[in-house]
Amino acid sequence: MQSVSHPRVFAAGDVAAYATAMPKSGVYAVKAGPVLAENLRAVCEGRAPLSWTPQQRALHLISTGNLNALALWGRWSIGGGWVWNWKDRIDRGFIRRFDTDA
């Protein structure tokens, strides 16, 4: 998560480049978030940052428009309206975790 050329720069998610090519996916940003937060604290406090390795394979749910989506897992894929409903339910549940009005 720490830039190799600019040690005060950190990145996660779609803006990050990893040693091995990874798809641009929110899955990696969500998983990296807690480690990124700890690393920012560590650097501010003069401690060494933690290492982080993204998972090798993740479920990708991609909206294709018109209330349809694709689910990708490794070499497998499937699509349709039910995948969009699945993705929508997961996305809304994730966002709900940050709702300060609840």
C-alpha cells in the first residue's frame, strides 16, 4: 500500500497498483481498508507499516445495466437479473453499515 518511490504516499483499491496485476475491484479496497488505516497511524507514529497481500481470487459482481449483472469467480461466470438483485442486496448492506441516521 506504500508507494515504492514516495514513502509518504499510500493507496488502496482502484488507484493502487500491486506487484502482481490485480483487477480493479472494490473487494480489494474493502479488505485493504483496515490495514491501510493502521499503516497510516503507524507511519505517523514512526512505526513500520504492516505488509498486506491481496487475496488471489475474489467474487466480482459487475452491473451491466438494465438491472442485470455478471458474477465472476475465477474462470466461471453467470449473469442475469438475479445476479443484479444479489449485487444490489450486498451493496446496500455494505452502505447501510455507514448510515449514521440508523
